[in-house]
Amino acid sequence: MSVTECRARTTVADVERSLSGWGRTATSRCRVYRPRDVEDVLGVLSEGARGGTGVIARGAGCSYGDAAQNEGGAVLDMSTYDGILAIDPERRLVTAQAGARIADLMVGLAEHELTLPVVPGTRHVTLAGAIASDIHGKNHHRDGAFARHVTSISLCTPASGLMVVSPEADADLFYATLGGMGLTGVIVEATLRAEELPSPWVAADVDRTNGLQQTLELLSGPERHRYSVAWLDMLAEGSKMGRGVISRADPLPARDAPSRPWPRGKTYPATLSQGAAFDVPRAFPPTLLRPASVRAFNALNWRKSPRRERGRPLALAPYFFPLDVLGQWNRLYGPGGLIQYQFVIPSGQEAVLQRSFELMRMRRLPVYLAVFKRFGAAFGGPLSFPLQGWTLAIDLPGAAPGLRSALDELDELVASCGGRVYLTKDARLSRAALLSMYPRLHEFDTLRCRVDPDGVLRSDLARRLGLCGDLR
């Protein structure tokens, strides 16, 4: 059923709201709809086509930039369309609606001693958001990104209505949707593969490094562990810049898991469902978060970390989702918000990687948080971010002087070696930079012309980067 066949149905009511990404650097005024079913989704697409203002889907609002907002247009809030429809323990498959969150899926799967093969750094991301962003975790070098484990997607498109796509049924549309930023259709449900949950624990090996060179040397060696991530201190001065704490871990078998009870008598599923321990207040004084205070915190964090530790048992939920303990932590950055800049440098281009660190040092970028990981082979559609190499995600105050020009320089450096910037985190990339980073854009444009010839699917990010065709 195409969107033009839904005009007789009364569309679900809209509410005008101001929306922003997690970074809070740009706000848009949008008409927000909460669909009750697929017919509501098709109805909003039909209305967006007639009105010419476009539509984009939105989940939990975890994208840092402007990917899930649409100035002056419609936004489909899919966060309450969140049911888990089926779990097949024997085939290890789970089917859920678009708004089901990572935490919901993990709780449901835990009842069958199963879990998700890939999770991001927060449990609040929705299923559709995870697919549209092709999220990655600490195990990309072993298991790829989230999209690699998706088997089918139910998708509402402006041209063809509801479609079920998979590697066997319209493979081009299926793969373009993996990392497609919601611009190939509105995801309403999906099926993905689960895996065995040995226990709700991992065993971690921890190493503390004295500087960037040692950090890179340790991470460049053979990777035997399933999970690997490094926290870097980018505010340390001189040769200490880039010192870090490297954590590499593997699932802990049930026979080796700690016998002690969970904190406050909670079960593993309860740790996934619980709220934050503390919410940052709206009126948090932005003066408290400054380079000097972050530098002191980084030094303390580095010193208290073990120089070398092996086999340390860590509970799964806090290991995967460390920042979820602090609710609304983006408020720490004050009214100027934050920009998370994440890029990937291909394997074999380590010299460019080191130049990127040097550029950040020379431009004195106030990097308050830096996370460094290895990526495995690329998988997914034309806009999928991960490729084999090294990825760095840095958090920066959005109002920092000279920030935009410094990031423009980083864009050029990253693009020069075949690297790219993660669109889900992006709030300021240019069309020219996008063209140099994503060489398969022509494939995406061709696919978009087929499923959305009138450019109904539209977001602020898509307009900024020229991804939504003729705006008429």
C-alpha cells in the first residue's frame, strides 16, 4: 500500500515541539506525531508528501546532531511503538517494533539466556535508531556493527508503502537502510540474530599507558579479546598526551562468574531497566566543566587505574553502559551544548592518525572525553560508517573558540587518507567533506530516487548535506 492510498484515514494528531540532538547545539521547531500503527506512519508520510515539508523518524533522541529533527516539518516519534513481538530461542531470533530500546531487548532475551551480539555505549538507543545509525560497540573488530546481525526490516517508504526487505528480498534497499540515517524509509519493525548469554559478567584485562605512542603500540598488537576499548587523556601535556586506560575483555562463563549478589539485591535484568543513579540538573553551572577541572579529573582517573590487571570480573551492564549511571549528562556542557566528533582512519594510515592527534594538540582542542577503538571489516550500505581501522570519538564543548575551523581541518585530514566522520554524531560537516568521505553516495542517491522520488524523507542533517534531493 503506497502513501497515496492512506489519504482517507484520519492522521494521528500532531504536537508542535522544539527538538534537538543529544549534543543540544541546534534546535528545530517540528510537528511531532506518535503513530499507533503502520497506517498512521503511512498517513504521516502522505501528509508530508502533500505539504512539501517532509518527514523523518525519531527514536530516543540519542543522535548527537541533527539527524532526527526536521525544521518546519514532521517528525514521527517512534519511541512508544516499542513492543517485542517474538523471541525464538531455538533459532536465536528476536523481532521487535522500531521503538524497542536496547535495554528492553536485552531484558527480554535474558529470560531465554540470550543477549544481543552488538550494543552501543548506551542502553537507551532504539532498535530502529540502531539500524539507521549502524551502531557499533567494543567488539567491532570481531563481530562487526549492529546491522550485520539484522535479518529483515519492515519499512514504510513513500513510493511503495510497507515493504519487508532482507538480503534475499530487495537487497539493495535492505543494505542502504543499514546506516541510512532514516532516509530510505521509516523502520517499523525488524528481526535480528541473538546469541547465547554465558553469564552477565565479563573478565577484563586492564593496562595503563604513559602516552600516545605506548597506547598505539599496545592496541596495534594481535587482538585476542572479544571486547576492546581505550579511554584517552587528551588534556595531558607534553609526551603524556594520549596516555590511557585500555580495557580488553571476554564473556565470563557461568562456572567462573562471581557468586556474590548484585548490588542492592538486584537481578541482571533489573540492572538493565533501572534508571540513572543521578540526574544532572537543568541549572548545572557550566563554569564547573572547564579544561582545568577536566585535566585534574583525568589525572585522577589515570592514577587510580591499575597499571596492569588480568581477569578482573566486571558486571555486564556497567561495563557496556558506563555513562548511563548519570542521567542527562549532556547538561554538564551548559547552554552551548557539546559536539561529539567521531572519525575512522583506515588500517595502514597510522601516520595520518598520529597527525590527527598532533593537530588536536596544536589547536588546543578542549577534549573532555576521548574513546579509542579498533574496527573490523566494513559492512552495510553506502552511508554506513565503520571501516577497518581506528576510530576516535571526542567530546568537545560546542561553544569552544576556534572549534569549527579546527574540525574543518580534521575533516580534510581524515578524508585525505580514505577516512570518514560518523554522521550519527555529526552536527557541522559540509557537503564537500561528505562527498570526499563517502564514495558510494551515487548508489544512495539512485536508491533514494526509487523509494522516495519526491524527497518526502527529510531531516536537518539531510538538507545540510544534500542527501534529500530536490527540496522544491
